Amino acid sequence: MNSYKLKLTALTPIHIGTGEVYEPTNFVIDDGYLYEFDEKEFYNKLDTKQKENFLEAVEAKTSDSLFEIHRVIKNNKQHAIASVISKVQISKGIENDYHHKVGKVVQNEGGRNVQKSKVFNRFQIERTARLANTHQVYIPASSIKGAISTAYQEAIFKQDYKKLDEFFYNRQPQENIFKNLMIADTKPLKTFAIIGYSLNKERFEDENLGPSNKIETLYKGSQFETILQIRDYKTKHSIDFDFIKRSCDEHYYTLFQSIMRGKNIHKGQKIDDYINEYFSDNFYDTYKNFKLKENQFLIRVGKHSGARAVTIDGKREIKVKISGEGPRRKPNRWETLEEETTTWLFGATEQSKTTLVPFGWVLCEVIS
């Protein structure tokens, strides 16, 4: 068995989705931080009258109950902060939106002859993966192995496309060569978490408007260690570490270089690619001429990595929605392309336009 110790450094924010969210009924935001609190401990700190109000709101289960629950929480934020489970840094935009939007009516529901009900601004924030015992952000082994697998499959496909099925999609699962690749969950060395916005931007149009979501990330500069092992389990073909590194260079490093360029090929034509126009000056100046050392390779992991990062060059069929021309721009149509036409970037506010960074980039270094 061959074993390699890797040091991983997040070059950009990374979000590993868990399907869980922060809700404004289990956190408060104050002075640059989100405080997730223990509801039972918070309740025990309330005085008798506040407990009565809180229980009435919880048990009412009406359209107004969330407003009352949040009012009690916000009026007693000192108790919430004192009952903290975890504390996460937030961007200025998140804090401003929290104070101006949470607890306010988003809209009124109900028709002309139906009693209208208020809709509470849920202000949900997508959580990133954390270790159960320490609550530290981390990169799961499955994310790393999946990223390496994509690059490795692409390299095999370009060498001999017939081998791709033989190596990875054999009817006998025991012949999948990645059975021999073992990667441990990462051990945090130093970690930073921050909550901001994921912003969707057009790549080939100078258009700044698009969907946005509130999202928790492990932030750039976070560092981890992991162990990559290649077992000697008998399969027809074996894994080669040098080939892993080469395939990641060809897949991810090539992609990383492409996002720094101002031109790209789209539908057979060389046109402007606006992606690097959105980047912060610091990020662009740091990485526009980025070179890998002999012991380094890049991968891209997590949500918003982009279609090109998670698919094989030569086999890509990316479905892109085209708005229709009828009323309200419907019906929608679809076309299949080799590249995505939008990109997701991390920003401090929903209005951020030119101070953004991409998601998911990780520098891997072989240290022993």
C-alpha cells in the first residue's frame, strides 16, 4: 500500500451542502456574528412573563406565531448569545439584511375572499459541513475522492474512451479501480467560516442581475490535512498517483487558468467571458499568473463548482434554459452546450458586482 500525506488549502470559499439550514428562530445576529443558540437553555433564561409569551406563540401555530417567536428572541438576544452553541462570522450585507428584513412581512397571502395571512421572512442560511464532535468546518473525504475521480475519468477517456467503462462502469463493481483509492476525512489545521451570498452571474453577457442565496462557507485560507492511500486490492488495472496528479493538472488547473482569461470559445466563436470582471482585484492579482509547484495540484469541490469542473471534457452535455419570447418570457426552451452560461460567485452583499470570488478551489500539496 502506498500512502501520501496531503495538506489542503482553500484558495476560495467552499460550501459542502448538508441539506440543513440556519433558521431565524434558532439564531440571532449581533456585531458581525451569527449566534446559534440552544432553544431550551434560552427558554430557561426568560422571566415568567416572557416564557408565557414564548409558549403562547409556539403553541398558537398561526400565521403570526413566527413573528411573535422572533420578537421574543430578538428582544432577549443577550439570553440567546449566552446560550450559544456555535458562532459564525458574517458579512456586512448579511447583518444589514437581518436587521432590516427578518421579522418583517414579506407579502400577504390569500385571495379576495380569503382572510389574508402574513408571510414571515424565514431568512434561511444554507449550512456547510461541520465535524460532529468539534463543530469545525471541514472537507469530507467523499468530496475529495469525487473531484479526483472526475479528473481521472477524463484523462482515461482522452487516452482511450473504451477504457472508461472498463475502469469505472464495469458490470462487476469489484473491478472499479477506485476501490483501491482510500482518502480520510480532512483534519482541520486552521479554519475560518463566514456567511455571505452566492450570486448567479452571466458569463457571456454584461448582466449583473441574477438569483442569490445566503450561504455558509469555509473561507479562503482554511487549511487541512488528509491521508491518501492506494491499496493493493487485486483488480485488472491499478491506480497510479502520478497519473492522479497529472489528470488533476489537466482538468482543474486548465479550468482555473481559463477563468482568468477575458476570452472563451462559446458556440464555436471566440467571445468575451465576463467571469474575471466580477473578481476582486486582490483575488485576480494573486492568481492571474498562478503556477503550481512540483508537489502541488488543484481540485474543485462543493456546491457551485460549475458544470465544467464536475463533467468530462468530450462527454459534456450541459442543459441550458433559454427564456421564451411569449408573455412573461414563456414557454422556456432548452439547448445542450459544452459550457455553462452562468457562474456562481461568493459576495459580501446581494448587490456585489466586482468584489466577488469563485467557489470550491483547493490547493493540494504532497508533504510526505
